[in-house]
Amino acid sequence: MPLQFFPVIKKINDPQHFKLKALQWASAGNVFCYLDSNGFVDPYSKFDCLIAAGAKDELIATPRKAFDELDTFRKKNPGWVPGFFGYDLKNETENLSSLNADNLHFPDLYFFVPQNLVLIRGNEIEIIADDPQQIFDLIQNQTVNHSDGQTGLKIQSRLSKAEYLAAIAKVKEHISRGDIYVTNYCQEFFAEDAVIDPLAVFLKLNKISPNPFSAFFKWNDNYILCASPERFMAKRGEKLISQPIKGTAKRGEDAAEDELIKQQLRHHTKEQQENVMIVDLVRNDLTKSAKKGTVKTEELFGIYSFEQVHQMISTVVCELETGIPAVQAIKNAFPMGSMTGAPKISSMRLMEQYEHSRRGVYSGAIGYFSPDNDFDFNVVIRTLLYNQKNKYLSFQAGSAITYHADAESEYEECLLKAMAILEALGQPLSSSQSSR
């Protein structure tokens, strides 16, 4: 029998301050999920912010059985269920393996039924809990603390620049031979003996790089600090929506330069090639779940501006085939094509060979299932991962490699994507570290 919750709705004058208090309240527990749209207008959003705290029930997936177990868990718990998928679930969707080093030790999949759930829509607060008034009072009575966030970090790159450039040359040889058309090659930046205040660092990151799919997730001693601009997939009624990002450009110094950069990105041949190849891949992924003839591209090469970068985003949609469960629709398209390449299986297999770190939660997805059986999941990019117990901190950055890719430019794009995290940590990657 499903757990019963009793919602109450409150109105507040300062939603931003309430979010800070609610986040501080939630972060004191062992499990919480915070999802924030940061004010971006989205026709598919159900809320501005979600804060889920405490676990009445939880699922830590068994290898090779994760999606089946999630489907069972979802049927048992039809209400709000937040959680995350790790990239290495690719080994369950295809005949693949992950042999690279994993220093973070996150599960491949984790979902939970919240003890307390707070939804913010404008200045309206909905609290779903056994005692909503008590939760509201606990949040209102929080004193927002401030911290520097970190001490004595030494950020290192897993690859030297020379090693990165050599790897790109080898990947392009595979492209020339026709093994793949495009891939996403990622590199890890990390710190050992790292001591940070995850909440303080997340608040800095979210201020520096506010994005529509930002997330802060805690599972015991493991933290995910995410500033993602990308949606993996949403379900709204019988409609599936996927919005792959391929194409990145820096922000300009002023409005005129910004507009020039946007136009250059919009018409950049290599960026368009990347985007259209991934759109084709996403279209193919959606056909596995779609009613025949319903897959279509609603927008191609849309240019969207964020605090740190401009992005080229396309939107692919379909109508869900009758009888396909929501979890199966996710499995059919996982991982997101923008983080794999095409052909998908060949690209994932090659990246396992050329990358030096296991991706884990990076390149996976964070989001939720809602009581109406909808869901919405981001793509875990622009994200800091932290194992507090092991004092290991990690973030990765990648870029699309095509036949026309320039290795030096791709390396600089990775650093551009890492910039907000480095700034939030207060210790930018030095030139000696980045070129070691």
C-alpha cells in the first residue's frame, strides 16, 4: 500500500530566501535532493524548485538489474520519487563494461521516497509531509550560515594536455576509418585529501552558473553539485521530450560581442554537424518508445544563453507507445546521445578505452518521477562530485570530437566548461597543472 502524504500550501514573500533556508534544513540529513530551475522559463516544468529530504523507502540498484528494480520500486511508490542514474548503467542497456578507476564509489542508480517534500512555484510553497506545519516552521526558523566552502585544495588534471591531444588524434583515426562519426571524449579533474563544505560550494556554483537543471544531491557521504543546462528526457502525459546540447561558445564582453558570438555559433559548420548527428541519434533512441510516425524535431540549432556560455540546443519529441512503462522509455534512450556519440555503442566502447576515469554519475541523469507518472531528468554535466568520507573530489569535462575537430580548441572548450566549478572552489587550475 503506498505511503500517504498530506500536503499543505503556504504563501511567502521571499521565495529565494526560503529556498536557502529549506536547502540548509534539508542538507543536515543523510539523504536529500534539491532541483532548481533558477528562474528559467520552461513549458515542461512542474515547479520552480523541489526539495526532498529524508528517505521513507529507497532503492540502491543491483548490477544488471537496475532498471527492472526501478520499475518495481516505482509501481510500489507511485508518488514523488527523486533519484539519479549513473552513466555506467550503459553496461545494462548494452553489452559493455567499465574498467577505469572509480574513486568516488557512488551507486549506479539511487532513488528514494521522501519523508518530506517541498515544492516552490512562484511565491507558493507546497509541503508534503506527515506534519507539514512542523516542516514549514523548522525551515522558517533556520539561520542561514555562510562559509568559505573549501580549504587547501590542489586541483589536478588526470590527463596532461599532451596526453589529451594524443588521444584526440587517435580518436580521429577511428573516425577516418568509419568506426564512429562523432564521440564525446571526457577528462577528469580531481583533488585528493579534499575538505569542502558542499552546501557552501553549491551555493557559489549556483550563483556563478545558474542553470535550468541545477541539482544538489546527498546520499550519505556522497554529494552531487550540479549546474546542468541540459535536459535528458521528460515525460508529459503521453509526450516524451529530449533536448540534446551540442555546440558551445564563450560569452562576450558586451552585448554586441555576445550577439556576434551567438551568430557565429548558429552558423558554425562543425557545431551544426555535431548537433545534427546527435539529433539523429536521439530520434533513433526515441523510436524505441514512440508510436509509429510521431518522432519529430521541434527545434533544430536553437541558441540559448547561460551565465558562462552560449549553447546550441535542439528539441526532439514523440508520442509514447501504449504499454511502454516510463522506466522502459528512459532505459531505451539511456545514456543521453550528446554524451556518447554515434554510432552509440561503438562510441561508448571506444571512450571506455581512451578515457582514464570511470564516469559514474557524470554523464548520467538526475531528476524525479511525479504522482501523475510523468518524469523529468537532466544530463549530469558541469557537475562536481564529492566523496566526503574518502576526501575525494572530482569533476569532468568533455566535448564532441568529429573529423573536423581541432584538438587544441576542444581542450580549451573543456577548460571553458570547467571554469564555473573552478571558480566556485576558489582555486583555478594552474597552467602547470593543466599542462603537466
